[in-house]
Amino acid sequence: MILQPLVPVDGALPWIGLLLVDAAAHREGHGRTVAAAVEDRFRAAGRTGVRLAVLDNNPRALAFWRAQGYGVLRHGEDRELKRPCTVLRKAL
């Protein structure tokens, strides 16, 4: 598992930069556990929400984050390669 927090460019909310779970361990609750721990840490730091972006060619990741309570904020492109993505937000 890799989790990479990003410093937000706009300074408003923290971002989850990347959460990877080995395909052999999918659907075992690891991603859900790590996401909840990150949210708890942000909550304890006084943050009121968290954002992340999912590439549009990754519908399984989008379904995962939606199931964790994240809602679509907007559609756009990733900063580095300009790939279509969906930006999601969850209130903490």
C-alpha cells in the first residue's frame, strides 16, 4: 500500500495524492482502513474536509471513493499530464 498526501495548491483542504493496494489484496478492506485512518488524522488536525482526484479511465477507483462517502466536486485534468479526471471531496 502506498499513500501519498499532497499539499493543496489552493491552501483550502488537504488532498490524498495516491492510494494503491496490491491487486492480490483488493476487497479485503485495506484501502478502506487506510482511507479512514487518513481522514481521522486530518480530522484530529482540525481539517473540515479532504479532496482527491481519480483518473477518468479508472472507474473502479471512482467507485471505491464514492463508496467511502466522497462526492464529485468537479471534472478537470491532472496537473502533470493533462489527463481527464474527477475531483472528489468529503466533509470531515
